[in-house]
Amino acid sequence: MKAVIISQTHQPAEFTEAEKPVPGPGEVLVQLKAAALNHRDVFVQQGLYPGMKLPVIPGADGAGVVAELGEGVDDHWLGQEVIINCSLNWGENPHFYGPHFKILGMPDNGTFAEYLKIEARYLHPKPAHLTFEQAAALPLAGLTAWRALMTRALFRPDDKVLITGIGGGVALIALQFAVAAGAEVWVTSGSEEKLQRALALGAKGGVNYREPDWHRTLLAQTGGGRTGYFTVLIDSAAGPGFARLIDVAAPGGRIVFYGGTTGNITDVMPSKIFFKQLNIHGTTMGTGEEFAAMTRFVEANKLVPVIDAIFPLSETEQALRRMDEGKQFGKIVLAIGP
């Protein structure tokens, strides 16, 4: 089969032949139709991901058709169009993953290939309204956003939500979830174009975080006062700007962050946190139950993940470089096979 392999760090991903996997007991073979990129794929290429084990076929996100069944797998899966839950071995505790947790694509081979071997318990029917490319854009970003917003932030439809760094896959699907669930949503970005595109997706407004006093500009737009502050804030940047989130959070607000792209959190005044009774939560990935709930919500609301660009599998290296540039709006997707 054709596959993309990372054999050495800081080297281009290689499009080459690889051995077609054989499903064992409880496993299936999925003929992948599309896959999608995440920043972790670039981190693997750069040697920055924990538990590195090379060579590897990267890729966490994928959608396709079940081509073969291993022993003990229910026959109804054969020929089914599926998406794959890439959050493996979460464990029994819904509050924190167990010691055997991992994400598809490192250290196990992932979705940047024509075929994928995976346990049948990680299969979910592809939402019927989505193409394979759209469905492949959903798993990692959708699960991360769902847990951040619905589980960790204890979302309510009357929340006023702020989502930072709009343009990435998680931030965009979090925007779509919150809007579909009835919330008023505001966003930040370093790009005026991305702010305008977020408005078209249902955001009420937004500000450019490159402005020195963006938090004051944002509160001026929302009207200030108690109703102008945000009850839920979803962030992936952390860094020095995190202190501004505390400034715009409502008393009792819930701040959830799933990344640290701008570095360590600094310049935070503890008194602002305890006098406001703020709740600050970290999150990553999610449980099987959350993945199922997320896909049901997507299907019920006919949500379509935002796609930035589609590359053929043979041009995965070019797709990785676009991801590394950080200029995308939405998910970068790989088209695989007919």
C-alpha cells in the first residue's frame, strides 16, 4: 500500500510503499478515503512529541470504509463508512486518562496511508451529511473541542463564550458547537481576514489580539459591565496573554485551555482569580462516550467542519509545511484513493 512515513526527525515525510496491515482479533482494516493533519504531526516530524518511536506512519484523523474484519468483529461493520476515534485506551476514569492512553499516529501507525488497522471499538458511523474529507477533519479537533466546551467548561446555552486564536481546527469546531447550542460567541485572532470569516460562521464579534489593549477593546464592544464579561473562555495559546483572559472573565467564569503555543503562563495576579472565583481547567482529547456524543451532535445539527485545503496523499510534505506556517483557516486534509 502507499503510505507516508517519517523515518527521521527534521527530514521530509516520505511517500512510499509500506506493508499492508492484517487485522487481528477484535480489529478491522479500514480503507482510508481521507485523513487530516494536526499540529502534532509537525511536532512528530520535528522530534518534539513525547514517546517518539520512529519510523512511523503519522496521522490521527481519518475516515474510510471497513474493508476486512478480524476474528470476533460483528459482520455489520463490513463495508460501512466510518470515522475513527483517535483517542485510544482512555481508561475507566472519565476525569483523566489512564496509563495506557495514546493518540493514533504515534507511537502506533496512523492514518496517512491507504489502509489502517484499528480495533473495532474505535469505529463510529460516518455522519451521513459529510463527505469523507469533511468527516476526516472531525475526530481529534472535534473531540478536543467537545470535551473543552461541554465537559470541562460545563457549557450552558446562556453562556457568553470567548474562543481565542480562531482559525485552527479545534477553535473553529468549538465555535460551531457553541453557536449551534445557542450561545453568544466572540473570538480573537491575529488576522483581520480570519475574524471576518469567523463572523460568517456565527461569531457575534471579535478583536485582533495583536493590539496591546485588545481585552479593553473587546469589553468595549460587548458593552462592559457584568453582562459584557465572558462566562466560558476556550484557549490554546496560554503564554503572557492568558492574564488578559482572566481580565475579561465573568465572576465564576470557566477558563479551559488545551494548548500552550505562546509559552508559559505569566503575569497572572492570584487575587483576580480568587476574588472572581474563577475556574481554570486543562484538557486534552476525551473519552469514547464524549466522542460518540460529539458525533451525534454534529449529525443532529448538520455541522460541517471547515476545510482550509485538500492535498493528495502524495503531497503530504507540502501539507505539513502549510500546517507549520500556521496560516490556515480550518483543517488541512489529505485525499486518499478513489
